[in-house]
Amino acid sequence: MSMYETAVTRYFAAWNAQDPAEREKAVAAAWTEDATYTDPLAEVSGHPGLTAVIAGAQEQFPGFEFRLLGAVEGHHDTARFTWELIAPDGSAPVQGFDVVTLAGDGRIRTVLGFLDRLPD
């Protein structure tokens, strides 16, 4: 597994962690302490901000799971990937595209997210 795939695997582990303590550990494993996350709906930094954004998404979409769609592409310290949010019925009402930059330890420093499909 490439460093890009490893980083994205950790990213999804954090987004899909339901237990608050597990989520905090997953966020710490995936992101640097001063990491930033920016998408059309959120702009946060640091582990507390990231944890809050994830918890908010889980409250808005209970029982949903974030999943990689296609391959992770990367070069230098940057990777990009497409994801979808899968509903309990198997539908995918939300799809997005993220670009991440990695720190030397392989954790994410920045996320720039784009939303390609939202529910009506």
C-alpha cells in the first residue's frame, strides 16, 4: 500500500468511527495536530475541529458510511481521491472529491474538499 493509500485509509477510518473515543484516536492517527479541513460547508483546523465536523456529518447522515470510489492518485506530498457517502439502503446520495497534502510522517496536513453530488 502506498503512503497515499495509507493516508486515505486512515482518513476514512476517522470519518466512519462512530464511537467518540475511537473517532478521536482515528483523527489523531490520520491528521497532524495543526491540520486544516476546508470544503463548501466547513472550514476547521486542529483535532477538535476535525472531530466536530465528523460528528456533525454523522448526526446529519446517521448510519451512512464514507467509501473510496476509484483509485487514490498521488505525487510528492499530494493525493486526490473521490468518495461517496453510502446510505444504509446502499444508495449514494453524496459524492465528493478531496485533495490532501501529507506531512513527513504520512499524516494529513490539509484537506480541500469538493462536493460533486448532494441529496435533493
